[in-house]
Amino acid sequence: MTRMMVLLPDPDEPTPAPAPKKEKKAASGEAKEVQVSIRKTADDKGMPFGGGMTAVRREMLMRIRAEEDEKWDDYEFCGGQTAETAEAYQNMFATHEEDLECTTDITAVLKTIRGL
């Protein structure tokens, strides 16, 4: 199974302004030098998500992913009228019948209550 994670824009961040349309210029044949530099943002966790996400949103996405990767146990469903269900229901109750005998009387119980 292939999993794909779609990153939506962070609602906490302001929407970037649309890039202005460039006018087409005639090719002049001159080569121009361009210098580009990239700066790493201060991110102490080093998460693979980018795009200016807040730490709260990044943490939320990581928890969702951990939950999706969690191992699940498969169980077999038994309907309410099956033999397995009836057996499990009967096993919930005590199977031996034993008469209980009280070893105290009502006066002993009343004497233990304060204020009487």
C-alpha cells in the first residue's frame, strides 16, 4: 500500500502575495550572472516539513502520522446469536452455586455506626 501525505497551507501563516506577471523580453544574447543563497530556518526538531509551518501544526501532523503507522490487532466479529457469543456470555457469570452464611447480626452492624 502506498501512502501519500498532502501538505496544506498553514492557516496560521499569512497568504503570500501573488507573483507579478513578467513581461516577455526579447532575447538579447547577453549572459547574466545570478547569485542565489539559501538560509536554513531555525528548526530545532529538523522535521522534513517546510513552508513555514508552525510548531503546533507540525506536531499535530507528526501525531497523526504516528497514529496511522500504529499496529492494529484484527478481531473476528461474532453475531449476537452465535454459539461463541452464547459461550462468552455464560462465562461472565459464576458457575458454582454456594450458599452464603452471615457471621454477624444486625446489632453488631448498628454498633459500628457512629452517632447511633
